[in-house]
Amino acid sequence: MALESWDQLSIIGIILEIIGFLFLLRKFSTNFMETANNIQKEKGRQLNIFEVIGIAILTKVERAIWVVIVGMVVLGLVLQLIGIVWENM
């Protein structure tokens, strides 16, 4: 019975990890597109690849959202590792 509960813990960890990555990707892409569109409107021309890379690096996301999302991913990984270690004991 104990192994089954740890397997479930590992599955919950995987689900949290996937949800965290999806939120991270969604938030980053939304902010990136908004910033790129604003800069493109200001310059009145298409952005080149170096400008796009710079925007991607410099796009800022609210700190609290990053902490929550990264925390979900880390918690998911920790729960997975606990499940794997427990299963191998």
C-alpha cells in the first residue's frame, strides 16, 4: 500500500510540473508578444532577429508569478524524486 501512495505522489508531482511549465510558457509568450508588438509599432518597421532575441532576454514578468510557477515545477520534481527513491528502496 505504501508504494501505491508514493506512486500517486510521483504522479501528482508530474502533473504539477506540467502545469507549472504551461503557465510559465504562456506567461512568457504573452509578455514577449506584447513587448515585441509595442517596440515594432514605435519603430514603424519589422524587427530583426537580434532585436527579437534582446526582447526575449529582457522581457520582465512579475516576480511573484515567477516564484509561484517555478515553485510548482520544483515541487513537482521533488515529489517525483521522492516517489522514485521510495520505490527503489
